[in-house]
Amino acid sequence: MTASMLTSRTIDQVDATHAAPATRHHAHASGTYRVSVRRVLTRPDARLAVPAVEIDPCHPYVVALADALVTTMQVSPACVGLAATQVGEPARIFCMDLTGHKRARSCAGLVVLCNPTIVWRSGDVIQREGCMSVPNLTGDVARASEVTVEGYEPGTNQLVRVNADAMEARCLQHEIDHLDGFVFVDRVRDPVKQLFARKIYK
Ligand SMILES: [Zn+2]
């Protein structure tokens, strides 16, 4: 699967970074790397409202955080995106993977972007969305139906451009909102009519 391929590539990058003398002082003392699943914060944790700061995509800490985000997303049922803000790290990085999702049209596979920006948007569509940080609710949220997002790949600092529509466009806007300190509930225009109780994914 694309997802696991990219995960192992990320781990290789971490290992390579730890081996490089120039950056050795950034590495943990043992020089070993452990894949970690992070706890996802839920509302009303105040850290979810803190805007994240721009980061160096090649910093070993950022590469390790990228891997932790992907791992946490992949082990979480029904999770298609996760932002660093949600694991208590105020850093502008998120991951997303709509592979196999029934509401997806465009699908870029596993995407991990640092310092993402929406460079183009079009349309306006209201659809139901949910979030691991808001486990008890779903909501109808208006978002652009198509977006182009640019960001930088962790570990390489390569510019990545994603043209997305439908569910993938929604997911990108949702994750970038997290980095700005917003959850979807903040985007619901009429909380009485547009918020709904949901079942909790275990
Ligand atoms: Zn979310």
C-alpha cells in the first residue's frame, strides 16, 4: 500500500539523518528511532485553539513528528487526516490519506505537508464532517469544493502541490483549519440545526 511505503521511506530518512554527523546533535542520545502513536486531544483542550507556527521541514524533530502523525492516523479507525495541533504540537504540519474513501473523488494518496497554504479555491458546498478531536459530534460545514494546496515534504523540503476536490478538498481545509486553531464546530453557521450527535469510533 502507498501508505506503508511512504511510512518506511520516512523512517529511512530519520535513520539517515541520525547517521549524518552534521545533524547528530539533534538526534536523541541513543540514536535509535521508535515509532510512536500519539494521544489525540479532544475539545475543549485549549491547545486545539493555539495557532501553529511555521517549521523547518528537514529538522529531525519535524521528520519524526511526521511519522508519528501518519502512524497515529493509520491506527485510528475512520481517520483520514491528522494535524500536529491535535497531538499537542503547535507546528504547521498535517497528514491526510483518502485512499479507498467512498466520498473521495480526487485522491493524492498519503500526503504529509509542512507549512501548507491554500493557493486557490473555488465553489462552496455544505457537507457533514467529523473529527477525532470532537468525538461526540458531526456537523454540516460550508467549504470550498475545490482547492489547490502547496506545502513542503518533511525530510526533503520539496514543494508539493495538491489539486483536490470533493472529500479530499474538504479534508485539506479541515486540517489547515486545525493549524490555525479552529475545529469544524467553529465553522458551523447554525449550531442548533447543523450539529449532530455521533457514534464514537473505537
Ligand atoms: Zn479534525
